[in-house]
Amino acid sequence: MSGLRCQIGPSVLNADLSMAAGEVSRLVAAGADFLHLDVMDGHFVPNLTFGPPFVKCLRNNTPHALFETHMMVSNPEQWIEAMADAGVNQYTFHIEPVKDIEAVCRKVREAGMRVGLALNPGTPISAVEEYIPIADLILVMTVQPGFGGQKFMHDQMEKVKWLRNQYPLLDIEVDGGVGPSNISCCAEAGANVIVSGTAVINSPDPADVIALLKNTVESSLHKCSV
Ligand code: DX5
Ligand code: ZN
């Protein structure tokens, strides 16, 4: 068996955020392996969401779930301590606006969180390659960050394939427009950490969608390891 684990993390971005705690509990009960929390600052992306106080409230309501914050912000270094304090497990930040990526990775780790490095669709793998050894996960965006409910960009699978070929044990995450209609492409390319927003949230049966995503990825992982 491969050492890779398939993990499905619903994004609550397009949920009814006035009922976020209930939504998070509902998704955990439906089989989510982690929660993907989209943090936007209105600078790095043209949208604003929420920050550490909100994440802390969710944490108080859901003490045991794994939380990933997807930091779509211009200065990810600024929020490390506050997010660690809010109970975040994995801090995934975009490399595009960061000058000293290594230093930010180090600070995230020192704060006790896993390190994720995110790439916009237009950012080549070469921009992140030298930091892969000091990261726990690479996030390949499959939409332009900023909004849920956009169309999945198939061309980003080339990056996922390349990463999987080079790094058989790396956690590779995809995020943006992912759902039942394209999960096979993600799985076959080699992604093992799957974010899905509207496909899960808008479904009458989120447990069913999460199970489908998980089964598809797990059968690909199994094929690769036999
Ligand atoms: C986009 C966000 C994604 C997205 C996921 O900026 O990072 O997490 O909202 O939602 P869907 O699956 O609807 O694209
Ligand atoms: Zn996201």
C-alpha cells in the first residue's frame, strides 16, 4: 500500500455563513476528513471573508475537527500566530506575494501547524519547487482564487501529474470547482487531498458526495500502489 492518505475537505465558503458552526458540524458528520476555511483579505483576491476570531469560534464549537486555513492574503506571515491560537492545524498560504517563503514556512511550523504552499493557476511549479522539501502539502488551485462555484480548470492537472511523478509521497491538494464530474481527472493525475465547496454544500446528500469523492481517489491510490 502507498503511504498516501486520501482526505476530503469541504469548503464552507458557499455555505450559509450565518449558520457556520452548524454547517461545520453537519459536514464532519457527513464524513469530512478536514474543513477547508477560505480566508480572503480583499487585497490578494477581490473578496473578503473572515479571520482568526471567526475561526476560533468554529474551533470552540468543533473541538476535534482538522482545520485547514487557505490563506488568500497578501501578507500570510501576519496571521500565523493568531491562526495557531485559533486552533488551526494546517496553514496553507499562497507563495505569489511572499518574498521569503522559507521564513514563513519556518514560522508556520514553529507555531505548531502543518505547512501548505498554494499556487495560482498562472504560477508555474518551478516557483515552488525548491520549497517542497520544507512543506507538508502543495495546493494546486483549479480556479482563480476569490470565489466559490467557478469552473474547474483541467489544464492544472499537468502540474498535479508532474508533482506526483516527482514526489510519490507528497500531499497534493486540488481546490476549485472540484466535484463528482471531474474527481476522476484529479485522482488519476495524482491528487490525494480534495477540497470541494459547492458540489458538497449544494448537494441534498453531502455524505453521498463526500463518499463518492473519497472512493474515487482511494481506488486511484490503490491502483498506483499495486
Ligand atoms: C476559491 C476557494 C475554494 C472554493 C471551493 O477561492 O479557495 O476553496 O471556494 O469552492 P468550489 O468547490 O465551489 O469551487
Ligand atoms: Zn480554498
